[in-house]
Amino acid sequence: MKPFEQALKHQVGLGTAPLGNMFREVPEDEALTTIQTAWEQGIRYFDTAPFYGAGLAEMRLGNVLSKYNRDEYVLSTKVGRYVTDDTENKEGLFQYARNNKVVTDYTEDATKRSIEQSLDRLKTDRLDFVFVHDVSPDFHGDEWIGKFEEARKGAFRVLTQLREEGVIKSWGLGVNTTEPIEIAMELEEFRPDVCLSATQYTLLQHERALQRMMKTAEEKDVAIVVGAPYNSGVLLGGDHYNYEKADDEIIARVNQLKEISNKYDVPLKAAALQFSTSHPAVKSVIPGSTRPDRIKEDIEMIQRDIPKSFWEELLQKGFISPDAPLPTTIK
């Protein structure tokens, strides 16, 4: 993982789901300026996926990063979906995406096709990490186990071979639940070595992840990248929690956290970033944004001093698991 760690500055990377027009139509200049600002702030790890805007996020990322030396940054994208020239009506997370049809397919041929398309959109000749995307109950319901098996025979096999050949550095799963990562880490034939866990190891939600996923990741030397550290923005005052409308219970919990954070003059963004990166299995956190000024803020927040008493009160009031590593225990 040495090249990965060398490319990380302050443990913050850039997640590009919002740059695929998630929830809203993002102007092209705004998207490109956000990526450029991330680079200028020293960020050198960028994560994307074909799913983000039907290839839009990858295209935008490629437009900026192709100007720089490829050895100077780490790039990850995902397989499990590929983009076609057919069109479809968009709805849900990416209703403002390009109208190209996106096909979900975890087979060997589809995996290779997806990688080829991503390389083209990203204007690069190689990828560092590849995540198998959304092979998880939240996307596939009761059929997710069948999709996981399809990925095991297809995508896992292809990515393991590419890793052995040195074509990619690492591969794993990129999902919004913990169980698929837990199962994959126990496989003997095709085992991941880096996984992207979105929404699951955050200040607001981490109990389930701590029970097994994080412990197994440490035991098996699997690096964890934390995605969506603000749980889709609800921690920062947004109305989405884990990509859906936040309910009253979640809003009330966030408001309680805000009261404590105000008491200690600690921004919740700082607490969220530092909490997620304090676990030894976590190598990076990749908040997404479409606002250049928020990129600068992320860097400032992960470096901000937070008093030990703040963490102690969160522990005392049950907002943080007593098993969770904290900044005060690892420095």
C-alpha cells in the first residue's frame, strides 16, 4: 500500500459522486473548478465510478487530471456497471445524469468492458484501485447474494488476475453496507485488499461496522476507504441520510450532536473526518463535493484541534461506541 499512502495528504481524498450530477445539475465549470481546487490543495487520491452520472464524473475527472503526471496521483473507479449508447429516462440519485443507459453486470466480460470504458473517459492508461460497485442489499434486495456470486465468478476473478499481473495495484468492494465486505474478506481464492465502505463507519453510524468489518480488515490487512463520511450530508445540515430523505429521528440525533459540538466550538465536519480516519484500518476518507471552497475546508477540518473533553462527552452520552478508536487515543 506504499504508493497509496504516499499519494495521500492529510488522509483526505476526493469522492466524485456529486460531480456526476447527484441530486442536482452541476455546471461544468463548477465541477472542473472543484477538481482543480482539490489538486491545488494537495489532494492526490480521486475516486469515481461509471454510475456517477452515466460516466459524467469520470469524464470531468479525466479532463482535469489528464494535465498532470500520472505517477503523481492515485485513481480508483468501479466495475459492475457499464455505459451504453442507448438512452433511458433517469430517476433517483442521478436523475440529472447523462441520458446514456447504464447496465448492471458483474460478469467477466462486463468487467473488462467497464474498465476499458473508464480508461477512455478518464483519459489514462491505468487504474490504481478498482472497486466492485454496489453488490449489496441496498441496491439488489434479496437478489444481492446471487449478484455477489456472479461477481465472485466474474469481477473478482478478473480483478485478482489484473492485480497479480501488476495492471492494477489493488481491488475490493465499494458498497454502502458492511456484509458484502465481510464476506469478501473471508474468501480464499479471490480476496480483496482495499475496500470502499460508504456511510458505514462515520460519527453518526459505526456500531455495525465495528463489530466485524473493521476488526476483520485489521486482521487480514485490508485497507478501508471511508466514503460519505457525512452520511450524504445530514451531519452538515443537509436533508439526506445515506442517500435518502432523513427521518425525524436522524435529524434529532444530528441536532443533539450539534449542541455538543457548539458547546466545545468543534465543527461537526472536523469531528466526522477525524473520527473516521482515527481507526487504524482506515487509509483515507473521501468526502464528495461540488463546491471548491468546501475542499479547502475539508483539509482545514481534518487538521483542526479538538479537545479531549468533546470526545469524552460523546462517549458518555452514547454517541460514540466505547470500542471506537479516537484521535485522542492514537496520537
